[in-house]
Amino acid sequence: MISLLFALAGLAAPAQAQSVAPNRYGTPAIPPPSSTYERQRQVTEDTQRRQDDASRQAEQDRIGLAIDANRRKVEVDRARTDRRRAATQNPVESERMRLDYEQRRQAYEREREELERQRAASEARPAPPQP
């Protein structure tokens, strides 16, 4: 019986020795803490760049819509003025309406030019550097 125990102990010893042997495939690669920081910084930069791009696009879309709305206002105002001028019998009143429209048209034109300047400034702003 004792010999059986020694025999089992003898078999168990090599099994234990194998279980504590070093990993023959090498140690697992553990990224250094700085690489975690670098990944986080990269993700943050990418997010900020995408947010900047989206902000630029939204601003350009807003300006484009404002320019289109201005153009539509001019067209509607012109058509309304033409109808009112055609309906009046008084040439002096018709001329006054034309002059009033011309002043409004110039105001629309100044507004459009300001929007175009904003668009050019938005497009001229340098984009953030890409990695």
C-alpha cells in the first residue's frame, strides 16, 4: 500500500513540474500604458476632427439655404410688385412702387453678398490636420 502511494506520488511530481514550467510560446504581449494613452488620444482627435468637419458642413449648408431663401424672397417680391404696378392706373404710383422695389432689391443683394462672404470665410478656414 505504501509502495502504491509512493508510486502515485512519483507520478504526481512530474505532472506538477510540468504545470509550472515556463510558457514555451513566449509571454503574452501586454501593451505598455503609453499605447493605451495613444489610442485614447487618437480616438479623441478623430472624434474632434469629425465634429469639426460636421460643423463646417452644417455652416455651409445653413449659408446655402439662406442664399436660396434670399433668392426666393427677391423673386416673390418682384412678382408681387409687378402685379401691383400692373393693377394701378396712376403712373406716379407705379413709379414709386418700382423705386421701392429697387431699394428692397438692393437690400436683398447686400444680404446675399454678406452671405457669400460668410461662405467664402467658412471655406477658407483651414481644416484641422489629419494624422
